[in-house]
Amino acid sequence: MLTRTRRRSPSTVGLHGLRGALAGPASRWLLGALFVAAGINHFVMPRGYERIVPPGLGDPSTLVAISGVAEVAGGVGVLIGDTRRWAGWGLLALLVAVFPANVYMALDPGSIAGLRVPRVLLWLRLPLQPLAMWWVWLATQPRSRRR
């Protein structure tokens, strides 16, 4: 009996390979390390983060501390199999929660003291948030959920 194999276009194979790489152990370690480092940085250099909290959201130092703890906890959680799925959900929520700060920087960089980033880079940063969310999803959710 002949079996028919489904041929994938080169772009589909590349995307499939990327998905596999982002879901692999090395990717999870990198993802976890980046979130832990970013979270620690919230406590080492809090002023930079406090300045980008949009007005009206609450006390910037409290929000920065909460997000720093969430990033460290999520980064560690990604590395532990039993907590990986829940850590992924938490990191997705965190990325959604901090997105207003990225929008605020892009819309009104002049109101943020000490911000010396070209405006075009602030706008180019915005599409990176969904890509980061996609990476978190692929790295933390069981394969059966990703099909």
C-alpha cells in the first residue's frame, strides 16, 4: 500500500522548525533566564522602570516591584516542569499588563525624563510584545495544546 506524504513548502518547514526550537529545552532556559534577569533588574535599576509607568495606573514603585517579582517567579517557573504551564499563563498576563508602558513610551516619549531612545525604535518595539507572547506560549504549553 502506498502512503501519501504531505509536502510542506520551504516556508512551512522553516516555521515548523522555528516552533520546535522555541518549544525546546534550550529555548525554555533562555526564556527563563531573560525573565529572571529582567525581574532582578527591576530592583537593581527601578527608576528607569518607574519613569515609564503611565500616569494614573498607580504608584510606579509598587507596580515596578510587583512586575519584577512576577518576572522572576515566571522565569523560574518556566524552568520547572510542574509549574511551566502556569508560569506561561502568568508571563502572558504580565506581558499584556506591561504593554501600556510600551505604548506610553511610543506615544509620549518627551514626558519620560531621561528617555534617550529614538522614537522609531519605541514604535518598532510594540510588535515585539506579541512575538514574546508567542515564544512564551510555545515554550510553556504542552504540545497537544499547540496543534
